[in-house]
Amino acid sequence: MVKEDTAHTGEAGSKVLVKPLPQILNELEEQIKAADAAVRRANESAGLAEQAAASAIAAAEESRLVGERIAEEARLEAQEALSKAEEALVKAVIKRLSRWDWIATLIVINLAIIFCAVLIAFALSKAS
């Protein structure tokens, strides 16, 4: 019975023990080289990712500055347009007031003429 247990456990270990030590060492060396290559690729990828992140940050900052400049230019142009609109409104109001002043003056003159005519008519009616 002991031989069966040993044989059974010997099968699992036989894969390692069957290979010669130089072959095992060669496989370990290949795995170490593959791991080194993977580390180098990972470091290169990390460097590229860092450069891409720096480029993205720089582009975002440039975009922010351009956006701020455009917003400031738009604000100034809107302010200028508002000033021109206010000026045009004031001119239009003054122009209308000038017309209305003339109209008001003519109405006052007409009312004065009518009032004088009524007074003359009243005076003539009392005189007769």
C-alpha cells in the first residue's frame, strides 16, 4: 500500500524530476527574459502614457486660454454693440422729442388762436 501512495505522488512530481536541471534552468532564464521584456514594455508604455497626458494637459490649457480670449473679445464686442444701440436710442428719442416739441408748440399756438378768437367773439357779443 505504501508503494501505491508513493507511485501516486511520484506521478505528480515526476514531471519536474524527469527534466534535466539545465533544461529547467534554461526555461527559468527564458521566463526571466520574458518578464524583463514585459517590464521594459510596461515602462515604455508608462512613459508614452505620461507624454500623452502631458500633451493633453498642455492642449487643454491652451484651449482654456483661447476660450478665455475669445470670450473676452465677445464681451468687448457685445459691450461696444450695446453702447452703439444706446447711442442710437438716445438719438431717436431726441429726434422724436424734437418733433413732439414742434407738434406741442403748434397745438399750443392753435389753442391760443382759438382762445383769442373765443375772447374776441365774446367781447364782440357783449359790445353789441
